[in-house]
Amino acid sequence: MGEQLAQYLASGLVVGGIYALIGLGFVIVYGVTRIVNFAQGEFVMLGALGMVTLTARGYGVGTAFVVSLLAVATVGALLERVAVRPLRRAPALAVLILTIGASIALRGAALLSWGTDPLAVPAFSAGPPLVVGGAVVVRQGVWVLAVAASVFAALWWFFNRTYAGTAVRACAVNPRAASLMGIRVDRVSLLAWTLSGALGATAGAVIAPITYATYDMGLMLGLKGFVAAVLGGLASPPAAIAGGFALGVLESLAAGLVSSAYKDAVAFVVLIAVCLAQVAGWLPWRVAQES
Amino acid sequence: MAARQRVMVLLGAAVVLAALPWVVHSRYVLAALVFIALNALAAVGLSLVMGFAGQVSLGQAAFFAVGAYVSGVLTATYGCNGWLAVVIAVAAGALTAAAIGLPIFRLSGLLLAMATLGFGIIVYYVLVNWAAVTGGPSGLTGVPPLTVGAFRFDSDARMLWLAGGALLGVLWLAGNLVDSRIGRALRAVHGSEAAAAAAGIDTARLKLGVFTLAGAITALAGALYAHYLTFINPSPFGFAYSVELVVMVVLGGVASLWGAVLGAAVIVALVETLRAALPLVSASHGAAEYEIALFGVILMLFMIFLPTGLVGLARRPA
Amino acid sequence: MTTSALLEARGLGRDFGGVAAVRGLDFHVAAGTIKALIGPNGAGKTTLLSMIAGALPPSRGRLLLDGRLLPVGRPHAVAALGIARTFQLVRPFGEMSVLETVMVGCHRCGRSGWLAAALRSGAQRREEDALRERALAVLARMGLAARAADVACALPYGEQRLVEVARALAAGPRLLLLDEPGAGLDATEHARLATMVRAIRDEGTTILLVDHHMDFVLDLADEVLVLNYGEKLAEDTPGAIRRHPAVVAAYLGEEAA
């Protein structure tokens, strides 16, 4: 039993790392622009499919990863410039539908480019699965955690030790005051979307060897990443990371101990449970608190 | 819209509705019109929640599914009378909405929307997995069409009358509601919840009431859908459909019942047009594959150029 | 202590995080009077009004209306007991007309339910007519009858504030809470406001008024409550307050026009 639990924990942490990366993308965009980017899941999908194409063309995994990242980051930037900026004075619902349209458009484009079949991506390094404390973890799983941890560290450094990152935080707290201090809020918005594109692509690139890449993988991943972000309050990157890992582990435990048929529903049951707990006043922190 | 004006417009629409099957002979167009009517019915329910209670519901498809499955199972599996089954389905939609709404309406804004999203998806999973009752992913066949004596609602034209008639009836009732004291209270809550509460309006109960009503209306659409297709499976009732309904409402213009109808018409027409026109334009790629991408792009363009929806075009603010 | 205290506060307190916005407050408002609530910025005036209106639960202490505890955290229940309020920043109901806005104010005067409304039953239509009459009467008293069909949020600011007051009056409240009704009004509008407030008092409504304009307030009020840093500094007639050394000191340098 202990070994089984360790197994569930291990796979839960791997998936959790992905949810954390995706959740971060949501939090950064929402923090700066107060927009929920429905297309975040599609960034993940594009990162994964980008890896498929680039590795098939013969590029090494490392190069493919970087190129894929840059490409999807550009997509994020383009989306911000072309679609989101014109709507900065529009009602929030219109922007929501806009991002929904963007996610549909990206999914359609992916369908045209890659078809419907799930495609394989080579793992970052070859070799047999590792055994850690009774749990069997595929090598790529370790890569997921390693990449995730590096990203979190890089982001921490960026937000706390660089001017640009501090500017992002300032805009998230109070955009008007930030602009009065000379921060170009529109540039920060562009940066936020670019960054979230990169984060999504990272998640996709690193999970694709495990789960295969398909044009519609973004929907569920995006939703679950969003749940992770909301669990953490949608306002704070560290909380989103914690939410992601918590969700991943809960999902894994539920699938293993209760029933794997309802696996995808777990995230939403957790979401409802947290919402209800907030209503009942049992939650020691506030979820998705906005001004 | 004043009450008398509304009755006039609805009567006019009823006349047009009655005449349509004699004017339009294409089964394809008639079927599309039935889908418009059913989607419009579901969207009108959602429009009450979004436009008047000011809450985004990302799980409305769940009520459509509840309506379809309750009516479908009662008639196909248990031989219940069709009309009775529809009534029970509507009640089931209302009860489900009330049960979901009761705990979550103390939340606000984003969290409320997320909770509706969560419930919608959970209902979907229950439908897919409760195979003993719902037939699981392969669905339920043998749902009988509705009948009145020997007259069977089993053709596109007849279902158009039924669905269209239901839509017009709901539009009349909902329109009256919007103009009434309760409708005013709803609009007040949408405008400023704090001020509405200060005026003595129990905002939580009102929002719950609207949500319940919307659940009932959307369930009606689902039930009619089941008796139209005579076959139902869970796949049209997932999160994507909830999103589609939200799109319809926003596209038409949020605080407007006619906007919801317009939005439904535009979306269904858009999808059907793409499906029909694409093979003509491009013979190479499976044309259906362009459909999704184009739909997304068109949606984005709509929002960039018409953020207040189609009805917003007619009503330029002073 | 007056025997006819309509509203009474005992040991009222409210914390935000570690800061006490209001602390240890005891006061009363006598029925049929105009009581002014004044104090420097941040003294806790709006917090106090929000607590009375039921929008903000107190952290400590009690609020009594006619000797009975006020419901906590449920503004609509407080409104049902006859307490109405206006807001510092006018909050229009979307694009509603002035008449409809005031009709919302007497929402509780109607009883018809959802079914009756959807079917436009005879009783419901009669009730609507009665509500409309009532709203028009209130608008007429405020001199706004001509504006009934106009969109409320398109009106000049001063008139929007009057619509707010009309909305609060529509249900015939026993206690009216006015949060800075004079903000943004010029001298003429202030005089009109003062006359109106007196007229409301003379019809039997008790008024608790928050405002920064000292002359306006001290002329109008029957009694004045002064807050500073969330605590009661003084509670007395306007004449006495004008001469109160601690009040003058608290306001030194903040004397409003």
C-alpha cells in the first residue's frame, strides 16, 4: 500500500508540475490585465506540437524546445497586440469571448497543420524509468519536475530581482499608480502575454513525450491549469504553483484510490469543494479575490 | 419593449412561423431553423442569468442535458407520456439549477462563474459514466416524438412549429418578467448589487430565482431536442456547448432577450454556412477542417468590432 | 438619555485587519430628528453608516432599532425594517429611467411573484400602477417629476444625487441614512438640499446625515455626533459643538468651506 501511495504521489507531482506551469500563465496574464485567457491551454498544445514538427525535422530536443518556446511566446505577443489591445475598453465579457475565439482559432489551425492523430515526441533523454522510494517514474517525469523547478526559480529571480519583473508586479497591484511611476503598462501587458505563451509552451513541450500531442489537448489542460490558479487565489504565482501540485496529487490519488473513470472530473469536484468551503467560511485564505 | 408592442411582434412572428414550412421547402433549411429555435430557447434562459442577474454561467449545457436525458429516459425506457416527460424534465432542470445555485450564489463574479463551470462538467461526466441509466457514451435511442392524438411531431416542419412556438411563448413570459417589479429588481442587481440590497432586494434569492428559471427554460430546449432527434448522446452537451451558449448571448448583446435569439441564429447560421460553403471554395483539404479555424477567427473579429453585441448596433448610447 | 431613541449603538466596533476603524462607540439617534455625523477624513463615518445599513457586520457591540437588534450582514433585511440609505458615489442602475430607479426603491411595497409577473395578471398590473403612482409622487415632492422618463445616469450629477434620495424615500423609511448628499453640489443646490432634508424630517422620517460642509451641517442638524479616529469625540447640539475645544482642535486646518 505504501508503495502504491508513493506511486500515486510521484505521478501526481509530475502532472502537478504541468498544472503549476499552466496556472502560472493564467495568473500572470490575469494579474496584469485582469483577463482570463481562455487560449492558455492552446499555448500548451502549440508547444507540444511544435516539438513534434521540429524533432521530426531532425533538430535536437534542446533546440526544438527553445525554438518552440520562442514561437509560442510570439503567438502570445501577437494575440495581445492584435486582439487584446483593441479591446482594452470593451466589457470583460467581450474580452472573454475574444479569448475563446482565439482558442478555437488556434485549435482549428492546429487541426489543419497536424491532423487529428496523436503524435509522438521523443523524450528529452533516453533510458529506463527510475525507481524513487518505491515509485516508478519515467525519465521524462523527472525532466518535467526539473524544468518546472528551473522555471519557478527563473521566474522568482525575474519578479524579485529585475526591474522588468518588478514592473510587472507593480502593474498587477495597481496599474494606475504604476503608470504614474513611469511604467509603460501597455509594454508590461505585452510582456505578460509573451511570458504566459512561453510558460504554456514549456508545459506542452515537457509533457508531450508522456501524453502524446494532439490538436485538442489544450482544452482540458487549460481548464485544469485554470482551476489550479484559482485554487491559489489567482493573484499570486507561488499560490498557483502550490495549487497546481495540490491538484495534480489529488487527481492522482482519486484516480488510483477511488475510480479512474471520473479522473478528469476530479479537478472540478475540487474546484466546487473549494468554492463551497469559501462560502461556508472554512477556508483560511480567499480564493480569486478581486477588487 | 412595451407589453402591447411585444405581443404584436410575437404574434407577427407566430404568423411567420406558421407559414414558414409552406414557403421553405428545403429540409436542410427547415432543420437548421429547428436548431436555431432550440438553441435560441436555451440561450434565452442563459441571457436572463447573464444579462439580468449579471452572472456568467459556464455550465448551462448541463441543464440542456438534464432536460434531454430526463425526458428521453422517461419516454424511451419507461414509456412515460411524452408531454408529461417534458414537464418533468423542465422541473428537473429547475430543481438541478436550484440545488446548484443555492450554495454558490453567495459567491460573486469569477468564482461564481468557475463554480458553474465545475458543475457543468461534473454533470457531463455523470451522464457519460452512468451508463445503466443514460446509455453512457453511446447514448440513448428510441426516444419517441411527441404526439397530440394522431398528430405526430416527427417532421422538421412540425418540430419547427413546436420549438418555435415554445420559443415565442417563453419570450412573452420572460419579456413580461423583465418589465415587471421583479425584472426591475434584476436589472437593479445587475447595475449595482449594493444599491439594490440597500433598496430592500434580497439579491441572493433573486439571483437564485433567475438561475432556476434559466435552468427550467434550457431544460425545455433539451427535452424538445431529444424528441426531435429521437436519439441523444452526451457529446453535444459538454463544456464546448456551454461556451457556445455564452457566445450566442454575448454576440447578440447581453441584456436583451431578442439578442439571445439573434445570437443563436447567427452562430447556427455561421456554422452551417461554413459547412456548406467550404467544400465549394477548397476542394483540397477536408473542408470541414477549416471550419473550426474560421469559426474562431470570425468570432474574434466579431468581438473586436462589435464588443457590445449585435443588439448594441441598434442601440447607440446617448 | 432621550426616551424616544430610534437608533442606538452600544459599544460598536469594527476592525479591518489590525486597524480599528470604529471603536467603543455609544450613541443614539432620537426619533424625528436630524442627526449629523461629522469628523475628519478617515474618522470612520462611512464605516459606521455601512454597519447601520447592514452592509458591514460589526466586529463588536450592538445596534438597536427601537430597542431590537438590527440584522447583521443582510442589507435587504435592514431595509425591510425601514432603514434606507444613499451612497457617497451615486450608483445608478445601468440605463434605467429615473422613474424606474425610484420604483426599485419601493420594491418591497409590491408583493406579486414571478408567475404573476410572467403572466401579467390583473393584480400584478394594478400593483405596478400603484408603484408607479407612488414613485411619481416622491419625484414630484423632490421637484424631479419632469425627469421621470429620462435615463438616470445621463442626468447632471446634482440631479442624480437627488434621484438617489428619491429612491431611498420611495418606501417611506423610518430612518434615512444620507452619505455625503452634498458632495459636488454648489451653494444653491445645497440650500435646496437643506430645505428638502428639513421637509423629510417634518414628515416624520428620522435622518442621520454624513457631510463635510460644516456650515450646512451645523445649520441643518438637531444634534451632532463627532467622530475622530473611530471614537466618539463629542455628541451635542450644533451650538455646543461649534465651541467644543476638542472638535475645533481636530478640525484645525481642515475647516471646509
